Amino acid sequence: MNIVTRPKDLLLYEGADWNFDTLMRIHDACEEVAGRELGLDWYPNRIEVISAEQMLDAYASTGLPLFYRHWSFGKHFAQHEALYRKGLRGLAYEIVINSDPCVSYVMEENTATMQALVIAHAAFGHNHFFKNNELFRQWTDAKGILDYLEFGRGYVQSCEEQHGEMAVERVLDSAHALMNYGVHRHRRRAPDLMSEQKRERERREHDEQMFNVLWSTLPEKAAQPTARGEEERRRALLQLPQENLLYFLEKSAPRLAPWQREILRIVRNVAQYFYPQRQTKMMNEGCATYTHHRILNRLHQQGRISDGAMLEVLHSHSSVIMQPDFDDPRYSGMNPYALGFAMMEDIERICREPTEEDRAWFPDFAGCGDPMPVLRHGWAEFRDESFILQFLSPALMRKLRLFHILDDSAQPVLRVDAMHDERGYRRLRRALARQYDPAWTDPDIQVVDVDLGGDRKLILEHRVVHGRLLEEQEARQVLRHLASLWSYDVLLREVDPASGASLREHAVSPPR
Amino acid sequence: MQILDRRLNPSGKSLPNRQRFLRRAKSLVQEAVRDASAKRDIRSADEGGEVSIPLHGIREPSFHLGSGGIRDHVLPGNKEYREGDEIARPPGGGGGGGGSEGAPDGGGEDAFRFVLSREEFLSLFLDDLELPDMAKRRLVDGADPAWHRAGYSVSGSPANLSLPRTMRNSLSRRIALRRPKPEEVQALEEEIAALEGKPEHAERVLELRAELERQLLRTRRIPYIDPIDVRYRRFEPVPKPVAQAVMFCLMDVSGSMTEDMKDLAKRFYTLLYIFLQRRYKHVEIVFIRHTHEASEVDEETFFHSRETGGTLVSTALEEMRKVVADRYPPSEWNIYAAQASDGDNAAGDSQKTARLLVDTILPACQYYAYIEVGREGEHGIPGFPRGPTDLWRTYEALVNAGAPLAMKKVRHRREIFPVFRELFAKRGVTEGASA
């Protein structure tokens, strides 16, 4: 490398202070690198400067700028605030919202260098991921989300005025308890969040004419032989089995008022909006971290940020991607930033200077020279689970010294099932991928039947995997919420899918 | 690309959520507040602070897996393990942590700690307390006036511009001065356009043109809106009646009152002051101390200087009567009095005290509380049986006769809060006197 003289005026900023012009210059510089060198594709950016209190606000409502009102957000705010005030926890430097335009919140306390880091990380890294990843494209509506949240907030408020805060709170409490089960995992209706308001009106009119099998008072036919067919028909009518509990309640709970159904729908839509985030956390952070790393290094090389600033960047960067070992007291699971960034760098390495092993494992891109097309393809088409299955290399498994432990509560000891060696790579990779698969980590609970002939008891099934039963206390509390929405008895059966045997049952009656 | 500065947005966006949260956890928080306030120094009783409430009351439940069954953990940082190695289960179950944590809130935590502001703390603390009779209101000098609408004026700030009134004036002026309407001008123009080019109407066209010229000139001369049309909404300051209170602190400072007793009394006064301040805009305090004679003093002297002499309670009441007559006419002031004493009174003064109280003081007061302070464990000293004190007996007789008087005994700091709460509990203030 020849020595480049670095005239001062190339620098985007000096020192720690910044103003809006600085932010603008930083953004434009990052944009140049992100576009020309990395070939990223992003939503238009909107950068909002906020104070610490506003950051706490955003924390409390899971990062969304406007949300309906609920006590639980107040609780989270109080909790974060207490920790922050005592200095036990710092605040995030940024929050980014998957919307079009993409909104990034940056804190006013950040130094100029931190702002550069944050802009490269959020406004380009996350932004690119949001816009291109298949999951986000399929499940979320970036254009409509802010409008929808606005609608949701207004709707909940008008319900509070009409029906009282307490009544609304009860519905929201119950809906929140079931929020993780308010997601369609497989089917996808075209998103149409913009017209929710109109749809809500139509629903009310439609409801008046709707036929609900639950209310059917026609005498049942005496013919017994058709019982089997009868059950099939009933299940088909109620769209059973149904894993989206909130959807089921919204459509079929017999005694909910229209506004209560609408609230369930709002909660469900918000849950759906967050569903991709949970599944792509590691990749998303990896993508953003890799992006800021590339951009800032390039800016430094071009002499646009000073050596001192670069040191600050490296300091933050390395603390973000720190992965303590499993026996370290600081260990609290896999750091998504660390794993994500390591995988992205590993892919870059495989593209640029592959070993024989890499060529054997990744024949289709090892040694291709340019990592960006491979990465962009990966970021667009995969989620954490499949990304690991596809791209985690033996070299990286060795580097991280991963090993797999099998914990069978029937055995007195833990067993090391696989480690980073020839025999273990594939099993290790599969086991790690599973940890990122919600279908594997979340209990699989579905509505299977409604006892229409008798007391309208709602029957759910938890298909137990590997003998892992639900935590009983909490499960009962959730079921109580479920029962209060359903208004009749609820039975949750935990069954062993192989034998069909019932392992445990929880029965709950609605509160009177 | 856009950069927005949100820092100036109104803060407290999450306030409604916080209020909902506090309402939801009210009983828990209230309990915590009382616990906290019992522990802390009374001088800081009106500050906010951290409270901790049990987590179970505000848990947000969700389905998650319990322990047991077969689990997988993939962990980084292998040092010596080989495939097939067996590892003793770490104590506490967890199995090396990772992958399977349950609740995002951390299931193990059993208390939820957060910070209450001063306002929140007090309103929770004083929530079910009530001031008896706080009805008297009057106009005070220097109080914030309320602004009332009072017609229109020709000057004012643009924000107060009254559009309807301005337009009405403009319209009537335009009609009065016969400003041509746009339709009329347009009609003329159309007529000219229709007739133009037809030689037979040449004369008429000329006429029309002249007319049009005149109309346009007139339009220009008579403005659509003239400064004289403009009207502003006018506001007038109206003094607002303010509820104001005066609090009399009466205390026996004779030799028998120890510093400890004074401290107890002071704590009670502080609480009362905080309480009054929350309900009234203006609260004044008058300190009257007495031995065998009484005088009005400042706070410092009241609590800290020592006096010697006998004890004549009636002198304090007499002094209070004088101050009330001088400065705080009962028709305008809400008068609260709290008397603290160890119960001693000179023999023969009781009659006079009772008479003063019933005849002049009580009718003027909204509330009169008597706190009898004593030493800790006093009633337990063998060979020194203490029946009710002179003053207690005197007051008890009054209460039994139906006088609106509240009385309580306090022997220890920790009793101050309960006693205060009892004295001001909603409804049934005077019934509290039977203890």
C-alpha cells in the first residue's frame, strides 16, 4: 500500500461533537460505501435524534414508536428506568424500526464516532436486511406498519372510552398472554394493513349475518354411524386443528363482542410483525455488524475518519461481538452479534481464500472471490436456522470450539454428544440450528377440538417433544386467560405424539 | 434521507402507561410505600424513592417449558471434552444455561424494584386519607387569575384572531361600500365577450367596458379585508378563589418534655404539613409554644430552645385565639390545629382549657388533633402506674360530650404513621379518639 497523505479536510468530523451537518456527511459517506462497494439495497433512511428518556420510552414498547396503552409497558419502563438510573445497565445506542422509510433512533449522548457506527449499523445494515430478507418481505408490511400502529392505538383508546379501561385491560392482558400463539406460521394472506379500519366496520355488519356453528340449536341427527364424519365436518368448519390461538378465538370464541375480537386482531397482527425478528435475530445482527465493520474500515482507509475514531470503533465493535466461553461467569447463551458476525466473516474468508476443506463443504461458492453476492443471497433467502444449516463451516466450529451436550433428566449425568471434529460437525451444526428454530424451541400447542355436543369445552393439545412438559403454574395462568376469552371450560392435554398417550392434563374454568 | 430532532418532543410519553401500571399494582405498591415510609426518616417522607413489590402480582404469564425431558445445549469454548464424555450435572439444574431460558423477565426474580416520584409516593401514601371540611375559599391577592372570555377587541395576538367576527365585519363593510362581487364582474366580462366583434353593439360594448373599468377600480380601492375589520378574542383576568389553610402547632415545652418527645411531635407536624400542602395552595404555619405562658415563635425556637416553668395549656389556647382573631378570620381560613403535649397540666387549669376549647377554638377550627407523646415503654414501668393524664382526661370528657376533637397517644416513631393515618382516615374522624 502506498502512503496516502491525509489532508485534514477529508475528515468527516473531528473530536466527539457532532451536529446535524455532521450526521448528514456521515450518512452520505456511509451511503457511498454501502451502495458502491457492498451493493446493499435499502429503504430511504430517516434518522431521529432522541434523548435518554425517549430511548427508555421506546424500550418499554418493544421499540415501536407508537403503541396502544397498556400497563405492561409502564412496568417495563419502570424496570428499565430503575436499572438505568442505578447505572446497572446502559442504553442501546440505537433502535431501528422495520418500516418504509426506515426509522433509526440515535441517542443524543453518542459521540460522533458512535453516530457513524450506529448509522452504518442500523441505517444500512439492518435496513438492508429488513428490505431484502424473505421473511420480512413475506410477513411484514414495512409501508403500513406505522399507519397500522396508529390505527391500533386509536382503536384501543376509543374502546377504553366506550367500554372502560378495565374491560379493555382484561382483554389485552389475556391477548398478551397468548401473544406468542397469535402467529400464522405457514399460511400467508396478502398483507393489507392499510385497510384495517374499513375491514373492522365490515366485520361488524358481517357478524350480524354470520352463522356460527357454536350457536347452532338445531337438533342433532340421531344417526350414530356418521359421528366420525360429523367430527370431521365440525373441525373443517372451525378450521381445526389451529395453532394460531388468537386467530381461533377472534373468529370462533362464542361470547366476545366485536370490539374484543378487533383487539385480539390488533395484538395478533403486532405479534405477526415481530415473528420474523425472532427468527432472524442472529443473521440480522450479523448482517448489521458486518456492514458497519466494512463501511467504517473503508472510511478509515479513505482517511475520512481519524485513527483515534477508528480505535473507538474497534473498542465498541469488539465489545459487541464478545462471546464468553460457556464456563465464564458472564456467559448467557450465544451472543447473536458474535455468531452472526463470525459467520459473515467466515463466508468472506471462504470466498477469498478457501482451504481444501471449505472447497469440499461449500463447492458452490468457495474461492469465488467476491463475498458480497453470496452474503446478499444468504441475507435474503434464509433465516437463522437454515442459515446455520447452510453456512456454518467446520473451520468456524473449531474456532468457536462448539460442543453439544445432551441433557436427559432421566440420566444422572450430562453427555457430550458431539464436538468440533470430523464425526461431529454435521450433528453439531444440526443441533445448533435447532436452537434457533422456534418450531423446536417453543412448545407446540394447538386447538384440536370443541365439544359442541356438550358444554362447549375447548380442547387444546401440547405435542410434547422429548418429554419436555409445560411449566405448570404459568401454564394454568395462561389457560385462565384463554378461558376468560373463550368463556367456557378449557382443557389442555399434553400428549406424547408417538403413542398418543396423554401425559398431563390441565383443566381450567372461566372466571365467574 | 431525513434527520429529525425528536429531543424536543414532549416528554412523558409513557406516562399513561405508568399510571395504568400503578393503578394495576396499586394495592401492592401502596403496601410497599407504607413499608418504605415506616423505615425512613420522616423528614424525607415526602421524597420519592425506590420501592419493591412482589413480582407475582404483576406477572405476564406465557406458555413455556418446565424442567425435565431431553434437552440439547450447544455451547462455545470447549476446553477438554471429547465426544462421549460424561459430565456431572451442575448444581441447581440449569444444565449449563443457554438455549432454554424460560421467561424473558427472568423467572427466578421474586421482587420488582422501581422508582416512584415524590408525587406518586405521596398520593399513594395519602390515598385513603381525607381532610375534614376544607370548604372555605376566598379571593387572595397575588393568586393566579383565571382567564375568562370577554368579548372582542381590535388588538391582540394573531393566535386569538376571531375569524368569524373578522369576516362578518369584512362582509358588512363590503356590502355597505358596494364593493362589486366577483360574479358581477364576471357577468360584465362575459357580456362584453358575447357582444364584442358585433358592430351593432359597439356602443353598448364601450359602455360596458367603462362600467367594468369602474367596477375593477372600485374593487381595488375597497379591500376584501381591511385592518378595521379585524377582531381578536379578548380575555379578562378574573381572580380565582383559593382555598387556604393555616396550621397551628401548639406544643408544651416545659421541662417535662424531652427532646425525644419533641421529635415525635415534630414528626407529626411534618406529616400534617405535607398533607395540608397537597390539598391547599397556601398553607401557613403558626408555632405556639407554652409553659406557664405562651408565645408565638419561629420554627427554630419552637423545636430547639428550652424553657422552664410550669404548665398552663390554656395560655396556648388563649394565644391561638388571639392570633386567629388578629390574622386568620375563620370565615376566610381553613384552620387546622395540632397540639402535642406529654399530658401535664397545672391543676385547676383544666376547667379553663376545656371552656376555651369548646367555646372559641373548636368552632373556629376545621380540625383539632391532640397528640399525647410519651416515652417508649412508659406504661411498663413497675411501681409507677400511669393512668390517663390530666389533659387526656379533660379532652376525653370533651370528646364524650361530642366535641369534634381527635386524640391519640404516640410513644414511638414507628407509631406516627399509623396514628396519622388513623386520625385522617376517610370518614369517622372523631371516632378515632377512643384509643
